[in-house]
Amino acid sequence: MHEAETVADLLVEFRDHTGRDWPSRNAFHAAVERLIEGRDAEYLLGAPDEDSPPAGVCQIRYRFGVWVAGEDGELEDLFVREQARRSGVGAALVEAALDRAARRGCRRMKLDVNAANPAARALYERFGFSSWSDPPGGDDLLMRLRLPEVP
């Protein structure tokens, strides 16, 4: 299977996991293809072991940030299939995303996470992310982490 198809299929599973039915499967596939062709996004895939197919995905988006006088990274759409959760796939994807962003010269990484998702919040906090806002009612919680300079 082409990598873009694997990514899009995992993102569709993420959409389904959140109880949504839109965007369509075709829209996900087209969006992933478009983002892969550009310079401002990349996808990472993860598996519980070398012999298993990908069970997790994350998207990193890049943009120039005036307030950091450099690029910002945004960790988007981290998803791990239920059967692979607690296997280290999510942590490996976060670690790889932070490494990729730092090597690219990003000065910080940002993300948003549902405030009602304590497992995801704990994962990000383990890597040093801190809350940037704390909205009430289980809305998205914004988090950020300053990245070290890589020589």
C-alpha cells in the first residue's frame, strides 16, 4: 500500500474514533496527497514492532513564526489504533516528531489536545509540554514546548 494511503486510512480511523463522519474518506486521501507533496507538512508512521504494519500516525505542520523568529512546528493528528495503545507507539511518534522539528530548526512545538483526554495530556506532559490555555468544559487544550537548538 502506498504510504499516503496508509496515512489517510489511519486518519480516517481517527475521524471515526472521534465519532465524526466528515470529511469523507476521499477528502482525507486527497488532503494527505496534497500535504505530502508540499514542504510544510510531513507524516510519521509507527508500529509496535518491526514485523507489524503501521498502527499509529502523526502529522507535523511547519510555519514561520514572527514571535520566535523562526519556524514553529505543530504536532497534529496523533492517533494510535486501540490494539497498539500502551505499546510505546504514541511516545515513539512524539519523540520522532520533536526530533524532526528540532533538526529542521523549529524553535517550539505546539499542539492541541482534548482537555478531557487525560492519557494524551499525560503523554505530552511527559515530554515537557505545558498548558498554554485551559478552556473549561473539555474543549481543546493548547500546549507548547520550547525545542533545543540542534547544531
